[in-house]
Amino acid sequence: MEQNTHKFRLRLNLFDAIVLIVVLLAGAAFAWLSLRSGQSDGAASAAQTVQYTVVFQKMDQGDSQLIQPGDKLEDAVKNYSLGTVVSVEAKPAVTQVLDEVNRRYVDAELEGFEDVYVTVESSCTDNGETLLLGGGYDFRVGQTAYVRGPGYMGSGPVVAIERGNEG
């Protein structure tokens, strides 16, 4: 008995050839763009030091004593390193309430609560669009940060970013 071994033959019709060419062109374009953006990112991104402030809103009064300068912070969701606490400032918590007589909103203090302004220092890279902290955490002003420190957790908006020296 003789073994039948069939040789592989590629038979393409016109539609298959067009689809194959389009896929190859798309892959080549993607590779070219990713290499091109990778080269410009290397030139544009520079390591620098950044200080930013996160506000933990409506914390129970006295809980700000848990946060100490020198604490290492990390993201509570993805465990990214967020930097080291530089300073902590507690202020009475303020909220807006409706003044029905004058028909406008006014600020009012909340009894038993405080807003805690935590200033953090970290290394970061700037790629022109976003700042990435040392651990790869993308952040900007107005974004809510979910923070974990030694013995405490908190969340609040990033209210200020100050860029330092390039390193």
C-alpha cells in the first residue's frame, strides 16, 4: 500500500486575497505607529519629582492623627505605589446647604467631621498627556484617588499638583 501524502496548496479567491492584504496593511500600520510613538515617548518623558494634594473629605474628627509624614501610600484598588506623605493638614469639613430665605447655597461646617489635606511626594514621568507616578499610576487634578496607608484608608479628589525638579 502506498501512503497518500497531500501537499499543502494555498488556494485563494479574490475576496480572501483582499482580506489578507487589508489585515497585513493594518498590522504594518499599527507596528509603525507604535514604534514611532515609542521613540517620541522616550524623548518626551522625563523623570521628575512631583508633589500633589489629596483631600480626604468628611473624615471623623481626630482620624487625621492616623496619617503621619513619612507614611508610604499605595492605591487601594491596584496596589500602585503613590509616594510618601510630606504633610497633613486638617480643617473643619464644609458642605453646601440651601439657604431657602435668600435662595442660594451657602457653606456650612459639619459637626464631628473634618477635611484632611494630605500632600504626597513621588517620582513621576510626563509623557505629554498624563503624569504617571513611579508605580505607573495615571493621575490628574480632579481625579478621585483611593488611598491606603499603614492602618488607614481614604478616598478623595486630587486638588493640586506641583511639579518639581527633573531627575
